[in-house]
Amino acid sequence: MTAPELTEFDSLTPEEQARLRAAYALEMARHANTCSLDEKIARFNAWLEPQGITFSMDTLRPRHQAPMAR
């Protein structure tokens, strides 16, 4: 069985993004905080995946900024 394709978070409308961020904030208020950006992204992705959505570091980068070298 093939896993369903995930929708990129940044392809959602601003309203959909805001709704998901608000719902996620409520969920995370019940969990321990972290300062690690990698951990925050991993947690957000784990929460978004059952909803068919994925989030990447590229979403955080301003659109006019060149991608970081890896």
C-alpha cells in the first residue's frame, strides 16, 4: 500500500494556515516546551501528517531569500 501524498503547508491558504496554527497551539499548550527548532518542526509535522499536510524548513525562509546550502 502506498502512503498518500502530503500537501505542503505553504500551499494552503492563509486562513487554513492560521486555523491549523491556532489548533496546534492549543494542543502544544498541554506539552513541554522546547527551544529546538528541529524538535518544533518535527512535532508540528507529526501533528500535521494525520491531516495529510507536511511542513518544511523552506516554509520558514522568506520567499525572496535564497535557499541555504546543505
